[in-house]
Amino acid sequence: MTTIWTPSDSLDRTGDGGLQAVLLDMDGTLVDTEDFWWQAEASLFAELGHRLDEKDRAHVVGGPMSRVIDYLIATTQVALSPAELTVLINQRFVDLLADGVPLMPGAERLLNTLNAHGIPAALVSASHRHIIDIVLQSLGAEHFAFTVAGDEVARTKPHPDPYLVAAARLGAEPARCVVVEDAPTGVLAAEAAGCPVIAVPSVAVIEPGPGRTVLSSLEQVDLELLRAMVTARV
């Protein structure tokens, strides 16, 4: 599912440094799927004779899949190729999504707020396109100008490419696009792209830093904070 986006008059093109857009991660940020990914990985490896623990979980949270696969193979020495393991984990994850995906507290309110005030939102995920399309059935594709998948960019998170692509498609300046993330990998990508970041950690610890605000819930994210994140950098 690919939405064609044409920058509209609703995008703030003034030179006053105001908020132009909000770029949101998916897994663990808007939808409570990090546990699903972990269940898929841990249960599969248990069947293969390898027990994964919380230390491993901290390493795999936030993707991208290529990094997760490399870590799991190096750690367990499982006799599977990266391609084979990717297929097995993705299929198990998709099976877990069959009954729908729970939204994170505050996610629906935040998306509705952005829509009500005409602030463009883009979904920027390390997950592959077929995973995003499944999750959008629960999350609602109508909330986003478009979505960027991890298999649609040359380099995914922690590289800045996904967020730079999203800002460019919106015709926005990265410094005027607030990114909302839950994992260190995504935070690194957003900051490398030059975006201010609101981090709501799901598993791994994220410390506050310059241009970065760390919160305990999306319920704490409002329009005033989003605008302040941008104007503070001017």
C-alpha cells in the first residue's frame, strides 16, 4: 500500500522555524508490537535449541531486520542462512498479528491531534512493506501522508536515510520535522538526519540529550511540546 503524497498548502512554509511535520516510528512507538517481535524470535530459537534472554532482547529491539539477524546468528551460531532466518521470523510475526495490533496509549489521540491541526504525519519504520501494510489495518493508513518501509530505502535505521527521504517527500526541512521514536536505533537515525526527537522508550533505555526529549508515554506528547521541540532549535 503506497500513498501518493503531494506537498499541500497545509505544510508550514514560513521562514519562522515552525513545526512542519511529525515523523513517527511504528513498532513499539505507535503500536505495541515489540513484544510480538520478541515472541517470534524467542519462540523460534527455543525450538531450534537456543534460549534468548533479556540481554539479547535489548540488542534486537528497534531492528532493522538485517542487524537483528546478524546478531542472532553470531550469538547462537544457528545453522540457518540470513535469508532463511528472516523468512521464519517474519512469518511467525505475521501469524501473531492475525488478531490485530494493540495501539500504544496516546497513539490515537496524537494522530487525531495532528490531523485536526493540519500537521502532516509520515510513518517511518524499519519494518518491511508487507509488515507495515498488515499493521496499518489496525493503525489506520488515513492518518499518514505516506509510509516509508525499511526495504524501500538504500540504508535503513540507524542510518538517516529513512527520515531524510520522508522529509524530502514532504518538501520539509529535517530540523522542522519532529521524530517520535522508541528505540536507540531510531533515535540515532533521526538525529543523524538533523531532526529533533521525542523518545518514548519501549525496551532499551534512552537518555535525554541535546535536541532530544525522553518521555514515559505518548500521552505526554501534545501540540505545544511538538512545536517547542522545533522552536528550541532556532
